[in-house]
Amino acid sequence: MTAELGRQPWLVYGLFRTAQGSSPSVHAGTVLFTLMGFCGLYLVLGVLFLFLIGREIAHGPGALAPVAGGGAEVAHV
Amino acid sequence: MFEVWYAIAALLFAIYVALDGFDFGAGILSPFVARTDSERRQVLAAIGPFWDGNEVWLLAAGGALFVAFPRVLASGISGFYFAIVLVLWCLIGRGIAIEFRSHVADPLWRTAWDFVFAAASTLLAVFFGAAFGNLLRGVPLDSEGWFTLALFTDFTTRDPVGILDWYTILVGVFALVALAAHGALFLAWKTDGAVHERSRRMARQLWIAVAGLWPLVTAASHVVNPALFPGMGRRGLAALAIVLAIGGIATVLVRLPRGGFLAAFLGSCAFLLGIIGASAASYFPVMLRATGGDALSITAYTGGGDEASLRTALRWFLVGSPLALLYLAIVLRLHRGKAVAAAEGEGY
């Protein structure tokens, strides 16, 4: 965010302005819609991630189990 | 140099379709060839080591356009903006489905992700086919080299055109059938038991459909873009690609009934590389065909970047692409043999 906002109004510093680089054929409404779509998608992904991580933590690590080839290793559950 | 990069970009897209195509195909067919939970996991185990590596070839193809044909990329990505975002959402949803499915044993959880996996794979095959149809039919480029497209208009191929019309839908359906047929051969090769039996049976039916649809789609392409095929005979690469495609589909039809699944799968790869290669070689030098006349089309020469940077990029391509191929070879070797469903709590 700092890098992107700090560089404005340049897309390529000193060479290419953001206004010159935006697509003339893509409308603001379309961009807003897809931005909301991405936010929604990543929100769902984030919630699912927390749910799965929470389950994993609640479950705790597996018992020490002997693994073929010798030695004891924590079994991945 | 522009000719070389046109060929590189076409080759990278063709390799992407042949590689990610088989895991799309496995996704499209998974509800039909895999019925129990362990069969579903067998399908995921078969594509598990490959699918994300396969998608890197799409990045490579996009990267080739970025470095060599920036105006084509700018115009194409802007014009197909919403369609490309839909493709991205499908790719993301499909990746989440593959990764999350087996973490929770609940049947509803697993069925839901199986549905996302199959639906996203199906939509992606249709989208990529329709995108290819759009390139061959042409887009309404203006004199500045930009265009916008509605999702659909009146379903004819005359202006004003939309992303979906009878032709692009036909190509989309062809892509769906061809990639399902491609995936069926991959599953027949990489699995055993009930999944293998069902994949083998589906492969036979699907390849009969491919053999029937291919001439139909070719004829439709000629109607929509009459300039495409007449010059083909004089172009060496186009002729070579046609031989590859015919040899490929012949290999499939001969080897599949005799149980040569690897040979049939390689034939299927050759078929996909051949039809995309032949289309690209015939399309050259056009990269985005304009519906409003050839003068508006963006070609490899008008859409290309700086020659000097293309030469530099070629050196890096010659370093990078063997590494990507080596990676593919190593993964194929590590995961040789039949795929087995992972035990509960492990793997896909």
C-alpha cells in the first residue's frame, strides 16, 4: 500500500502516469463490481482458512507414532 | 523476431491447454467416473501433483504477451475484462475446492467442494473455448485499437458481436468435449479399478464425439473467418500442425480400444497442440482480428514491442522454458504409476 500510494500519480515513476495506463474500455462500475467480487471471494477464503486452522488447533498434534524406516516422528493428522 | 515470439506465445498457450486441459477434463468427469469418496480422492490424487504446475504455463503464455506484444495484451485484457475475471474466479474456486475438500470428513462439505471442482472445470473449458472462438471470429476493434464486448447480442457473428454467439458457443462446447475426452484418457492411464474402467468407457464415447465435432467446428470457422484456411497449404508450420493433429487423433482411435492408454493420451496431447498450432499458424500475423475490416486488426507487427527487448527476452525464454519442462519431467517421474487415493487425513 505504501509503495503503491506513495508513487502516485505515477505508474512507472517519472515515466508513465496512472491516468495514461488505465484502460479506456473498462468502466468504473465494472471495476467496482469485480473488486467487490474479489473481496467477497477472499473473505470466504479467509473465513474457511480460520475455520480449518481452528479445527486443527482444537484437535492438537497427533501422538508420537513409529514411522516406517525407523525413528519416531510426529504423525500428521 | 516478431514471428519467433508469435510462435512462442502460441506454443505456450497450446502447452497450457494440453497440460491444464487434462486436469480440467478430470474435473469435468469426476462426478461421472468417480462415485464413492475414495474414487473421488483417486481422481484428485491422479491430478494432484500436476494441476498447479500446469497452470504456470498460462502465466508463461501471458508473460510472453506482456513482454513481446504489450498492445495485444492491453487491448485484449481490457476488452475481455469481465470474462477474464470470471475465468480467474473459476480458477481460484477450483484451486480452493481441490485443496480444502479432504480436510473435513463431513459428507456435505465434501459434496459441496466436489460440485465446485466439477462446475469450475466445466465452465473453464467452455470459457477457454469461447475465448478461442472470439479470437478467430474477431472483435470490434476501433481505430485506437480498443474494443468492448457485451456478453451476448443477437447470437450472430455479424456486428455488433458479443462474447457469446452461435459460433463461440460451438467452439466452447467443442473445447468442453475435447478436454473431457483428454482428461478421460489421462484418468484411464493414471488410475486403476472402477475409475479406470469408467474413464476408458467414457473416453471411447467422447472421442467419437470429438471426431464428429472437429470437422463441423472447422467448417464453421471457415464460414466465420473465410481468410483463415485458404493460405494454410503454403505455410509449413500450419501443415506440420495439421499432420500432428490428424496423427494424434488417429493414435487415440487406434490405441484406445487396444488398451494403449499412455500412447492414446500422448496422441490426445498431439491433437490439442496440432489444432491450436494450425489455427495460430493460419491466423498469423493477426493477433486480434477486427470485425470492422482487416485494416483495424492488431498484428504481431503492429502490436509488438521493441525488437531489442524481444531479443533479450528470447535469451531468458531459452533459459526458463527448459527449466519448466525439466520440472514437468521430474514430477511425472516422481509420480509414475497408478494414482492411489490418499489415506484419511493425508493428501488430496
